[in-house]
Amino acid sequence: MASSVLDMGDPGQHDARNNLWEYAPPFHVFVMHGYEVDFVSPRGGPVEFVMDPLGISSYAIKYENFLGKAGNTLEPGDIDAADYRAVYVGGGYGTLFDVAFNEELMTLIGVIYENGGVVGGCGHGPGGFANARLKDGGYLVEGKRVAGFPNATERSKPWAEQGSLLPFLVEDQLRRNGAQAENKETLADKHAVVVDQRIVSSMFLPSAALVAEEMVRLLEPESP
């Protein structure tokens, strides 16, 4: 799932596009394992990215039709949850503004998870599924360990004016909805990937591909 948002809606138009390095490397991992990957966004159609296309991201663009998929995202109403085994939400700030508040997308995430699927996210991405609900009305993240972009880092950076331009801080929203939010104080390695009950998450973008790899391991358990 990706954001349709371009900026934070403030007078300075702070950038809120999707982060290429949190989408293209996971896309590559899924494709290399034989999965068909679709993009869905709140408005459908093309979504935009920040960051230069380097390394794996460049490969995904040149050889795996990454931009073709991202340039023609599906709308929530186009998605049948029964057709999907996993959901990944990447970062960039946009997901906090639109994906996180789209009820159709939040329901889809919950249904895919309850159908036995895997949910993953990196950086601000876990904020994009923090509001997802299950059939009983509870939050998907409730009672689970989830890592996301930490408050301490957000408040030290100018990208969103120390977080003041955001609808919520990822770590706060995870806790608000019952998660055990992991951060730099609780994880020995800031690039660690946290796995709990088919939710896979990490704090920072260098771990995006590792999140996808852990998702694949959950989708393809080894035979006994």
C-alpha cells in the first residue's frame, strides 16, 4: 500500500511522497520469490517517490516494472482480500496522512491478516497499518510487538518540523492502539526486524528488504 499524498498540506509544502528505498527493494524481494505484486493507494493511479534510484531500486525499475505498477495503483474498491497473502506498507510520510485513515484499506489489512496473511512495514509504514482493525473491532497491532519510526528520531529531525506537522507520531499511535512499540531504547540493533504473530516491522529504511525477506519466510515455512 502506498500514499497518494505529495506534501503535508502546510504552507511550506513539506515533502510527503513515498520513499523509493522502502518500496523498491521489498518489491524486488517479493518478485524474486515468484510473487505477483500489486500497488493500492487511497486514490488509485500514479503515486510518487523521493530518493534516487540506486542499487536494488534501480534494478527493480529497469527490469521488474516497478514504476509500471506504481504508476497504475489500484483503488481500495478494486481489491478482493481473498486474492492476497500479504500486505506491505512502506514509508515516506504520506502513509500517515491518507493510508492510515482510509477505512477500506484498514479493513483490507485486517481481513488479509485474519485470512492467515502477513502484514509488514518499515519506517513510517507501520503507522500506515497502526489503525487496521480485526473483525471483532480490535486493532491489528494490539498486544503485538511492532517497530516503527521512533519518536526520539522524529523529534530530532526537521523533515516534518520535529513531527509537529504530522497527524500523529508512529510510536505514539502504535501504543495508543495497544501495541508494544519497539524503539532504539528497547532494540539492541536499530536496524532489527521485529516479527510477532505474522506482523513484520522495522524502524528505518535500510531494513526494508529484510522486512520483505522475513515476510517471505512466514509465507513459505520450511517443511518439517
